[in-house]
Amino acid sequence: MIINKIMIVVRAPLRISFVGGGTDLPDFYHKHQGAVLSVTIDKYVYLVINPTPMISGISARYSITETVDHPNKLQHTRIRAALNELGIKSHIEIGSFASILSQTGLGSSASFSVALMKGLNLHKNNKKLSPKETAEAACHLELGLLSEPIGKQDQYASAIGGFNIFEFNPDESVNIKPIFLGFEVSSKLEDHLLLFFTGITRSASAVLDKQRINIDKKLKEYKEMTTMVPFFEKELLAGNIKGMAKILHKGWLLKKSLSKDISNNVIDKLYESGLKSGAWGGKILGAGGGGCLLFLAPPKNHKVIRAKILQKAKKNKLKDFQEIPVKFVQSGVEVLFNDNHTVL
């Protein structure tokens, strides 16, 4: 039996993490169960895997283009490690595209790994990983093979899709609790949400590496962050946006106390500008230090908030600052195109 390999196209969504971020770091959940509540959004990482039977090398196309004769010669660490792990040594072209920039705090790096492991397993031997298997494969790639100082929430969020609570256990298992939110409540939350890219990019790994060093000294704060998850879930199911915003604000203040690298003077000014203009609460998404700023606010205040925060961004010379409109999505990683077929 021969597998006739044809192009595969995979997409994996980005996510918004509301509460519990940081408790998905192994340095914490190996001691105490971590918990995160998040949702996937209509922004994606796309991956194209194209077999090249007449070209023996390996091509990787992302922000740059690499063409090599062995995976070990690739600069792209994730592609290099994934190809070696799966024993794919030649005759392949991999290209990636994204809805937004990387390093924005929306989990794009993990989404890339999720799409990569989903697509390469399908390419290699027509193995169709389940969403949970895909999340585990992406975690193995990033935390296992590459030893990156990051957490596990983003891989699970992107692979599973929708609103979920993820619980991270000391034995490395992950409990997945879907939140079934009615359309009316989901739409209401979307209508109250504002998301801005600050124009400041940063390496999540670098921020988290410094953060995890202090975990033992900040156990009380991390434990408190996990307790916010059920309270946020309760307000979410009730459609109490103001209640959710207050929890976000409390969580943001707690997160800032974990490390001096999580916020800075510019981010603090942007956040304070949003609150003074009528937002109920918010947070920086991701590891901190830059990325996207999220607010929950009455729709009637959105125009003023946009104007004031844009003014503050211009004053601080954030030339790439912009609003990002988002909608929630229920789907996780998906194979959009796969024409592989078996020839007897």
C-alpha cells in the first residue's frame, strides 16, 4: 500500500486567556493544580505542508525562507525538532501564515506548534490526531523536545477550541472542562470587549523564564489566581460582564506582582487611560511585557476609550498600536484541505 501524498492545509486559532494564566507553568502545577479559563478567537495560524517528490530538500517558509538538505540545518527550532521527531528527512515544503503578528500575547507560537504537529502527523502516515492528542504533541514539542520555559494552556486552547477551563495536574495530565455558553451571553461579552495591540512585542519565553524563577516565593499569589477561575466561570455563565471585569482587574494586579517584567510604565499608562475612560477592568494578554491589552467596558463608552487610549499610544510613540476586532469561535485546530488518498 502506498500513500499518495498531496498538499495539506491546517489552521489553528489564537486565544484569549481570561484568568489563571501562569498557573499552567510546570514549576507551579508540579506542586499545586493549575487552572486557566480561555476562549479561542477568529484569528488563526495557517500551515501548508506540500510534498515535493521531485525535490529532495526541505523548504521552510515563514518570515524568511530556508532551503536545506537535512532538518538539522534549519534555523526554525520547532520545524527542525518536529521533523526529526517524526523522522521526516526530505521531500517536503512547509509554509506558515498568520492573521496577526507574532509575540502579541494571543498564543500564536503554540498555535503554530498545534498546526505543525497536526499536519505533519497526517503527512507522515495519515495519522489523524484527536484534538487532545494534538495538544499533547504540541506540548511535547515545545516543553519536552525544546525545553522552552513556557506553560501548556495555549496548546490546549488552540487544539480544543471554544470556551474551556483547563486544569493542569502534577502528573502532567490535563482536565478539560468545556463551558457551554449561550449565544446571547457570548454575543454580549463580544459587544463589551475591546482588544488593542500595544505595538510592543516581546518573547514570551524570556518573560516567563524570569517569572518562573520566583514561583516558590509567589505561591500565595499563584494559588489565588487559580481560585479566580470558578468565580469567573460563575459570572460568565450569568452574563455578568461587570463582575467578570472586576475579576480581570484583580487578576491583572496579582499578575503584575509576580515579576517586574510583566508590566512597564507605558503599559500601565495605557491601562489606566482605559479605566479612566469608562472601562470596568482588563488585563495584558499572555506573558506580559507587551502584546495585547484587553478591556471589558459598556459599549456606550467604547468610542471614548478608543480615542483616549489611541491618544496615549501616540504620545508614547507606539506607531504599531491598533485595535483588533475579534469574535469567539468554537472550533479548534482544523484540517482545511487534505487530498491524501491510498493507492493499493
